[in-house]
Amino acid sequence: MITLKNDKLSSRFPQISDSLRRLVEQHVETTLPKILAGDREAALSHLRSKYGYKHAERSQQVEAERQILHATRESIETALRRLSFERAGLSRAGSLAALDVVFHRTLRIPDDGKLYPLPAGLGRFLLRLIDDFKATVDPTWLERGGVLMPMYQSEALWIQFTGSYPFAVKVGAGKINAVTGEGWGEGLQKSPQNYLVVPQQPWVDGFAVRKGVIRQFVAMPLGAGYSVEEQITGAADVGGLQLQVYPMKAEAYFRSRVADRLPKSLEDLVDELVTVDLGHSMLFAALPRRLSATSLRAASAMGLGAGGTMRQEIYSDPNSLQDWDQSVSSRCFVHLCNSLVWRQITGANPPHPPFTAKEYAASGVPWFDYYRDDLAVLPGSAILDGVKSVFNLGEAKGEKPLTDNSPLEPIVTIQYGNSRRPDEVREWAQH
Amino acid sequence: MSEAKEFGAIIRKHRLRRASDDAAFSLRQVARRVGIEPSYLSKIERGQQQPPGENTIRRLAADLGEDADALLALAGKVSTDLIDIIRARPAAVAELLRSVRRAPTKQVAEIARQVRDGNW
């Protein structure tokens, strides 16, 4: 099930969270008797080796030892269950198996052969339920369900995925897979991998044309010949953007991500059982976040064409295909509606036109880079590499679909990921 | 203020606001487009007539660019499609409506809504 709130699509899989809960409960049931039957020496040794213990007052040390030595069955069971659920990610409010998708307005990078870093987000794209406009929307669109999103001709977008549970996500433009260039098809496949893996892939900005290179998603009126769909299929039937989300199976998630982190002995429960303050350190993991700072013909349907080239890697799935639960998935059709007809369809004013390259450069908004050296990278799609970019096709047709294609000099970059490229100068501190 | 007077005052207020920069919103022209007599519209605006039926209110709302449900509510009417929804699940809908009664408008607009997936 997908819900829409505040221009964000949220996909929840409560059945996965429930299965995970059962697996963790099973762990508690099998582990508790073992802990209760064992001695407490190892736990006491562990306590005495802690920095906080060594520097505590004698009275605090005595109390801490007492709490381990005399911990009741009930307190051990409570500690085991609480820590197990926390390690499995199940103690937070809300569902664990949850994915949020947001579409960001952004700068259209020049299509000039240069490889650009990732531009910032400049506000969320509006999303509206198509059912709210039954009277004014094309019946073919209504048939597909989903949501409506306004875009200006030649405006660009990037997609943000947020979630801490693993998901496989298929992304299509005009039902052409944005990772493989093949038709939408059914289900997930490897060789070639036709999906992205979240959360290792926090953003996607375009079509995967080569290893480490994407061509930016750029909106063009459907029927003008510029969209990737039209160039590959020869028809302008679908347009829009398609998403399908598959969660990882609870068993696979439990086995690969949770089992090793669960408490198995009394020693593992020391921090839970000792209530005397011996000083703990807390680590916060920073989630990568890109900044969000604040017409050919006016055809209403838009499709996505290929824009300029950007440095972005699509990471290979390190899991087995069997780890993904293909029996449950959520789909959404995002209709891209020309902003010029937004008022006709929805009765509301369209968003302001996109920022120009000059405005972006003058504002000092940074560019971004996300680089992981612990993950393999997909090689890109030869099909998509063979598609003409909007600029090149425009030249061939003698048209000017883009108003401004002058080069930019992005110099300030914020680095995310777990490594630096040797040739990148790190200008900003990591957030 | 009686319902009729309140409804009339709002209609008049909206119409005059539009008329201030667009002559197409005179009493006569609005009445003609909506399909009623100008004298009837005049009486409605002055609260001398009960608010008109649902269809007329909808046409007035569309012409003046205002929300039909809001005008219907002011007229003491509930749109028939809403009545059907309430009839189908009276207890659940009543509970939902009571829960949003005190919520600020922004919060009501932010209630998560399910996305329907169709055929594609």
C-alpha cells in the first residue's frame, strides 16, 4: 500500500514487520533458558573491563556488580527482549519495513559532454492524487491511477529514497526501465539487474548510460519525439514515471542483518542490566541528505528524455535474488503533467518555473557527490547509451528544446559515502 | 444571522470581490451564466430567499471560483455524494469527522491518503 502525504509517497509492508517480530520473539524464547542456565562470571569480567566501571566510585562498582550477580529471571527476560527488538530495528515508533520516495526539483545540468556532480534539491515536486481530478483529467490517466506531478518543459528531477529497511525498487520512464533500457516487464531480474537497492542507493538522477555515468531525467512533451520511450519504442503511448517497490523477505533480512547483532549471552546484556551510570557513548549515523533550499507545445502529458551527463553510480545488488519478496510489491504511476496546464486540470496555480543555471551559480548552493568503494557498480545500459540526448536530438531536428545550455563550473562539493575520490578536493565538512 | 442571510452575504462578498476588477461579475451576468433570474440572485444575496438547491449552488461556486462543499455547508446542505459516504459507514465516518473537528486546517490537509494503483 502506498500513501501520499506532504508530496511524499510512503510504502509500508506491515506483514514484513510482523514476520520479523515473530522471528525475534523466537530468538528470545530459545536464548533465555541458555542464559539462565549459564554462570555469571563472563558477564562480571566484561563489566569490570569497562572504562566506565574502572573510573567509577567504589560504591557504584559494588552496586553494578550486584545488579549482574542478582539479576532476576524477569529482569533478564525484559533486557533480552528489549535489546533484541531494538537491534532488529523494531522498537521505533512506526513500521520498520517502510520506504519513502520524494521527487526533487533541481538544476538541469548542461548537456555539453562534461561530467557534472549532483546538483542540489530545490524543493519537492507537488504530488496530487489523480482521483481528486476525475472530472478534468484524461480518462487514460485515470485508468492508470496513481498521482499527478507538474513539470515544465526541459525541467529536471531527481528521486530520493529514504528508509532503513532493504528494498528493491524498479524505476521506469514511459515504462522503459531507467537502469537497463529494457521494457518494464514483470518482476526483478539480475543480469542485467533491473532495479536499485535502497538504502545503499539514496538518490537516482537519470538513465544509467555507462558505468558511473547517468544522463539526467529531463521532462519533454510526450509526442515531440524526445523522450527515451519514443526513441526506443517508436511510440508515445505511456509517458510519466513508474515505480515498483519490493521489500526484502523478513527471513532473509533476519538472517543477514539481524541475527548476528542479537544478544546471545548475559555478557551482551550487561549494559541493559546495569542501571548505575557508568557512562556510555552514543554514535549517530548521519544519513546522506542533499540540500533542499526553497515548451515546444503545451501538451499536457510529459515523458522523460535524456539530459546532460552526471557522475552517479548505480550500485550492484550484493544480495541474492531470492532474498527479495516478489509476492508483495507496491506500484505507483506518476503522471507528469505539463505545468502550463496544471491550473486547467487541478484548479490550482502551478509551481514557479525552475531556477536557471545563472541563479543556481549565483546563489552559492553546493553540488554533491556520493561515492561508495565497498559496493560494486553496474556497467550501465548500452541501449540507454545509444539514445540521443534532448540537446543532440534538438540539433539534429533543427529545433531548440532547451533555452540555455551554457557550461557551468561547479566548484563546491559536499561529499557523502564512505570514501573520497583521490582527485576531489573536499571543500565542506561532512554533515 | 440566519442561514439565508449568512449564505447570501458570502455569495455577495465573493461576487463583489471578483467584480472589482472584472465587469463580467455583475449581478446580471453571474445570474445569466448560472441560469437563474437576476432578481432571484439579488434576493438570495440579501437573504430574502432561502438558499437555492444543490445544483444551483454548485454552478454559483464554479462561476465564482469558490469551493462547492464550503458553500453547500453554509447553505445548510451536505453534498449528496458525502451523504452517501456517511450512509455507507456512519459510525466510522462520524468518528473520523469528530477527530478532525479541532485539528488546524494545515493538519487536516496533511492526512495521509492512499494512492490507487490502476491498470498499466
